[in-house]
Amino acid sequence: MRRLNRSGADPAMLVLRGVCHELRPPMTTLTALLDALGRQPAGPRRDQLAQLAAEHAAHAREVLDQAAAAAQGLTGPEDRVMPLHRVLPAVTAVVPGERLSVAVTPQAARCAVRPRHLRQVLINLLINADRYAPPGSTIRLTGRTAWNRLHLTVADQGRLTADLARALHRTAPPPDEKGLGVWITRHLVAAQGGTLRARQIAPRGMAIELSLPRRVR
């Protein structure tokens, strides 16, 4: 007989659902990168595509390693810190370049972050923005530091829906795929001592704001 957690969910099924959800973005992006790599002649751009493909393959492997550890009741492999600017290329590859605007201050770019978790968080947020914002509209990823915090924001021209607001405050995982990414993202952020909130932007648009403790390498 399977043991359920406090929310009434089967822990093994939660792990499986989480893995399936988190593997989709890196595998989709990896497929697109490999396709572009096959059509790109030798040169600096091909080398850049190859590096991005390797990073997404490594991220997918880390998700699987983390899930395997969770299934065995272990903590998983150590996630060593690195500066934010080294995480951003793989993250921003999940959204078409012509649609994405990135503005990160030099201080924020140098902040030390946990790459595996932060990649998952930012990929989830950018994929959601790309999926739900009006077609052709701009998605903005910004980063800054204030006091002892690193602030990252994903903003688009969509709207703050009741479903999203509920997902940000849900205590138990959703029964289906709807809101699962937000639920996973919120727990990954909380595990790093961070907070996640959404707000409407005047006159149009919405932003999801991520705040993390600022680490010094």
C-alpha cells in the first residue's frame, strides 16, 4: 500500500509528474538547437549552438539525477554556485530571440546562484510567458540587486489571471498539469530562501518577481 503525504498525494507520483514536466522544456529546446546545429556551417555561431545544446543536455541529466535521488529519499547531487551570467544563455534559449529582451545589471550578473534550481525556475517562467502572452509581444527578463537580495523579473503583456494567482498560493500540487509548473517553481524558490509574487503592470501586462538572498562567491 502506497503512503500518501499530507496533501493526499502519492510522493512517487509527484516525483514522476515533476520529472515529466521539468524535462519538457530542456528537451524541446535541445531538439531545436540540434536541428539548428545541423544546418549551421562551421564557425563561432555553430560553436555557440553546440555549447547551448550541451548545457540543456546537462540540465536534463541533472533533473533526472535529482528525481532519482528524491525517489530514494536522498538529497541529490550538490548544486555548486556560479555567477548568474553563466546561467542566462541556456535559460534565454527557450524563447525566440526576437521576442525576448534581457536587461541584467553588472552587479546582478555577478551574483552567485544555484544553477540547477535557478535554471528550472527561469525556464518555467519564460516558457509560461511565451505560451500565454499575446503572440508577437515582447517578454522582458530583468535582473538587479537591492540591499542583500537578487531580484529577477519576467514581464510580458499578458494579464494576471485568477488561475495564476491561485497557483502561486496553492499548498498542495494541482490534480493535473494546469498550474504544476508554477507550483514546482514556487517550491524551488522557497528552498533557496526566496519569494515569488505576481503583479499587474499599468497600463497593460503582468510581471512575476523573484527575490533571492544575495550570495557572494
